[in-house]
Amino acid sequence: MKQILKVLLLMLVTGSAGFAFLYSGIYPMGADSPHTSLTYWALETLREHSIERASRTLVLPDLSSPDLILAGGADYNEMCSACHLEPGKRGSDMSAGLYPQPPNLTIPPFLHRVDDNSERTSNLAREQFWVIKHGIKASGMPAWGKTHDDQRIWAMVAFLQQLPRLDSAQYQILTARGNTEEAHH
Ligand code: HEC
């Protein structure tokens, strides 16, 4: 009986401490002051596992289709490059100020993931589709599925598979809007 009382008391104390913390306003909410490593780890773990689980059963189209890649290029350039950059750009005012930081989707560390046809590459593409469609809570990543159909989102995923291999000139060609009229209509 005494044990139970102790446990209840402990729960009450930690519970009120939790509430006091939430209402105190002392947690810094500004995008310019990073999370503690514990908060960061917790959020990242939550995000990774959630996206992995939600995207697992998606069926991939043929991501090497030129029509898809071209259609995705123009959309990427207009809607995504301000945050996720383009070949030859190291940062933008938008990408610098966001927290969490938008990953640079053009850089070589991404390359090893797209060079083979492994299961891992397919899973990555599924996750990219899911993230583009649904966005990510409490980050700058919008949910594009509210305004764009699945076909257009897969097109951007197809383009993302090519993006790390492109130099600046190839990027300009692949993202020109004229390329895409056919693919869209
Ligand atoms: C306003 C800035 C912003 C725009 C515009 C934006 N994103 Fe993002 N995006 C983010 C941020 C920030 C993250 C990282 C979120 C996180 O780590 O929790 C992200 C994450 C992603 C990821 C996951 C990458 C990974 O490795 O985890 C993909 C894929 C992605 N965005 C694709 C796109 C595409 C495609 C577009 C255009 C249709 C786009 N984003 C537009 C800010 C943006």
C-alpha cells in the first residue's frame, strides 16, 4: 500500500513539473536556437520511423521514364529549389534560416543511394514521395499533396533520382518549363 502511494506521489510530482515546464514559457521556440541533442534525437527518431512505416507499401512507377523526369524538373525548380538548392548553389536565404535545415538534395552524399537499384534506393524513393505529398510537421516542409496529384509528385521523385548527377548547365536544360507541357497535359 505504501509503495502504491509513493508511486502515485511521484507521478503527481513529475506530472506537475511537466505542466509547470510547458506553461512556464522557458523553452526557446526560435528557429535560430537549436534543440538540445536529446530533443533533436527524439524528434528525428520519431520522424524517421513514422515516414518509413507510412511509405512502406507504396508502389513505385518507372522512375527512369524521361517524361516523368522532365515534368518533375520544372516543378522542382519552381517549388523546391529555394529550400533544397540546385547544382552550383551552396545556400539561399531561405535554406539558411530554416530549422530543421532543409537537406541539400543536390550534393554527392546522396549519390551513393541512387547509383544502384537496390531495395534501399526504392525505399528512399517511397519515403521521398510520402514526404513530398504529406510534408513534415513542425518543419518548413509543406504538404504538396493538397495541391498536386500523385503523378506530379512521382515526377518530382523521378527528378530527385537524377539531381545529384547534374551540373549547373544540365540542370538548366532539364528544368526548363517548355519541356514539360506535353508531360502534363
Ligand atoms: C520552405 C522550404 C521548403 C520547400 C519549399 C520544400 N521543402 Fe522539402 N524540406 C524542407 C525541410 C525543412 C525539410 C526537412 C524537415 C525535417 O528534417 O524534419 C524537407 C525535407 C524534404 C525531403 C526529405 C529529405 C530527407 O532526406 O529526409 C524531401 C524528399 C523533400 N523535402 C522534397 C521537397 C520537394 C520535392 C519540394 C518541392 C515540391 C520541397 N521539398 C519543398 C523544406 C522545404
